[in-house]
Amino acid sequence: MSIALEESKTGKPTHSWLREIHVAFVPGPMTPLLEEMMEGLERHFHRLGHMVQTVPDDRTDVILTTASFGEPLDWREALIFSARRRFNLSCTPTVYTLVQVSLTRFQQLLDHFQTVLAKEPPDPTDYDFPGLAPQAYRVLFEQGRRGGPILALERLVMAQTKSIRVLLVVEDDRPLVAYHLDLVGAHPRSEAEAPESFYEDIVLRMVTTLSTTEVNQHQAVEDPIPRALWQRLSTPVAMCVASQQLGERNFFTEMVRIADLVEVPAVSDAVASQYSEGCFTTWDPTLGALIATVTGSARPVDKGNITEDDLAVIVGVRSDGRGALVRHVEGKRNDPPSMEAVEMMDMNSALPAIVLGPAWNTSVRVPVVRSKLHGHRGIAAYDPRRVEYVPLDPPYYHYPVSCGTDAQARGIKEAFARSETLQNPDDSRQVVFTVLPGHGVVIVEKWVPGTAPFQVMWEYMDSGYLEVENLIPQGLMKYIPGSDGRMLLRTA
């Protein structure tokens, strides 16, 4: 199921792979405005061909509920924890929580965070909100420093509503805008300029998310890599060095631990206890495989200071695309790779291979891309003489997708497949990047003799050829020529 552009009241291009979903409305606390919102969303789910249910069942893809702004919800009542028991379901559907906040209160909180985030060290009393864990001030501070006041507010709302997907409706007697908040920290907006396009845009954003599939069903194949061979490889050490180099440049932020934000005993049954931001991989010519960081949802991982136990070996992608193929290593911990493992590996299938040659003291054939870096960061500017920017297909800027999904892997693969410098290995540009709205940047580098993995990237960051910034575009974006010869970011 997909909405043709000429049929959409939003006038925005949609993805071709959208499907019909089942949505159940399970209201919590209600107000006249929330009732209006729920009725409008139900009407547009119907209009776009989706199934609306009064009671969730095992066909339900999403439950839409409500919560009161600023009032902590007991975790036992939160549907993300209670829906299975309450409705006798075999698994928990995705839960979206609709919350309204007045424009005045919304702006007051943004102004508050703007002021307190400037304090170093943070003052815990500045973050004393109902329903938070005692140490939550550290999370709000670190997240606000990365993404601005809106991200601190986002974490507060998610903690109080006990929901990892929130529709925050800012109103002034009528809806003005709806922010789509998720665990990764995205906050794109649906503008309420016209009611029909407003509701349709919200529905399409939800359907886009629900039409994707996580590709984290990784599978171990072949015999384990002998310990002696692993110890002879240069790439594991190079990955640890790159981790430290990127850590010194603050590319990765502190891991978000749910228990540090809110006290919820059953969190592990509903959502990962923590997540770390970003991943990186480099190609090992000896193994003919990617050496990659492991997932941070399985256990705490500091991406800025990894060890060899934080590495995984990716040798392919499952034939059904549902995960990566990995090889274990004798004598070390073997956790699964990061959620982005499939996109990191599958990207190579759309790009040429090269022979390294004398400069590398080998004639082995390798992918044109040597190293890949994915982080929750934006790119403020780049030097087009040395760096190439490849945009995603248009729908990704209007209807972003979730991390670690088949849709994200496909979008990244298609973007880099259009790269001029990767399709032409003799092109002098050595670095290519794209940016996923609401999520972050993917940077790749070619093989440059005399450099270590990721060295070109971190040297380009130091020189300003690639200017990394904290803020991530949430929708439409482009780069325009600047007076210094670089291309500068502009967002809608």
C-alpha cells in the first residue's frame, strides 16, 4: 500500500513500500483537544486504507494512547509494559503516546533548559522534575548538550510518560505542531497549518515507521576464526585506536541507560536497558570481512574507548535480509554487531571493488570503501574538493525511518551507490557522507596509502574539510556554497 503523491494532501513524496497496518485506540487521560486529535487520526487512518480496532489483538501493529503532560505515569499502567497482560497479546505492539502541552509551557521549558545547560558542572536541582530517577540530571544534561534544549525536554517527556514513541502536540487553544519523539532522539514536526494535511502527515509518519522491519537477526556461520590468526591482524588494534581518536573528538556521547533516567523495574522485558550511539567498521583484507563494533543494546559499550571484546566480524548478509552473517573469534567475547550491521555490509554490493597493489604490499581485491562511521551527529559544512555529499531519496527527508531497519539499510545503500567518487575509484575525493534526518551521519573513506583506518576521517574533521556538529537535521536539508569554498548546511 502506498499513497501516490497526487493523492496525498500533504503534497510530499512517500515511500513505495508502505503497507496496511492495524491500529488500536486505547485512550488514557483525555481533554477536548486530545479527543479532537484522536478523532482526526482515526478518520485519516480509515481514509488511507488502514484497519482501526477498538480493542488490540494479535494483528495490532500499533496502539495509540494518551497521557498528561508533566504528570508521571506509573510504569505498571504504561501500555508498553502492560498491554500484553491487559489484552492477552502474544507480543507487545508499538505504542505511541499522544501528549498535549501549551505553547507557553513548552517555551518555558525550552528556555529553562537553555539556561541550565550552560552550567558546568550541572546543578541537579535544575533538573528536579517529578518521576525521574535521582541521577537523571546527568542524562538530561548530556542529551541537552548534544541535541539542545528540545532533546532534554524530549527525554523528560519520555521518562514521565513511560513511552519511547511520543506525539507531543504543542497547542494554543488549537494544535500548532506535533513533534514525533523517539528513543534515538529524533523530533521531526508535523505542522498544523491545515487540519487535513496535519493529520495525514502524522499518520504517514507513523505508517512509515511501522512499515519497516528491524534487521538484527544476525546469524553465526563458518568455523570460528582461530585465535592465532586474530592476533596477527592489524585491524582489531586499528579499530581500538580509531575509537580513541573519535572519542577524543567527542564524536560519540555517553551511553543512555534507562535506569539512570527513570526507575522502572521491568524495563528489560520491554526495551533494551541502554543504547549506545553509533557504530563503525573497517574492512580486513586478510579475512575478507568487516570488523565492526558490537551492539550497545546487549550490554554497555563505550564506543569512544572499545576493546577487542567490543568487536564483531561480519562476512555477509542473510539471504532474507533479516540480519548479518557473522564469524565468531576463538577466545574472546562474541556479542552481535551493531544494529546497522546490514547497511554497513550491504553497501558494498552496489559499489565496485579494487585491487590494493604495491602500496599496500598485497594484490588482494577489496571493496572500494575501506572504513565506515555512523554517528548521531550532523555535518555543518564540507569541502567539495575533498568530500562528496550524497543525498538520500526524497521520501527520506519527509518521512524518516527508524535505525537498524531494512528501510534505512536500503536508503543508505542507494545513496552511496550514486556516489561519483566511489563509482570512480580514481576520483581524488577520499571521503563521502550522507545524513539521515532525525538520526545522524554515515561517513565512508576510501583506501589511502600510508594511513590507518579512519585516519582520513579524523584528519578531515581536524582540518575543517568535514565539520561535524551536534545538531541533526530533522527534515529537508541542503548544502549551499559558502564564502570559504566549503558547502554549508541549510535546513528547512
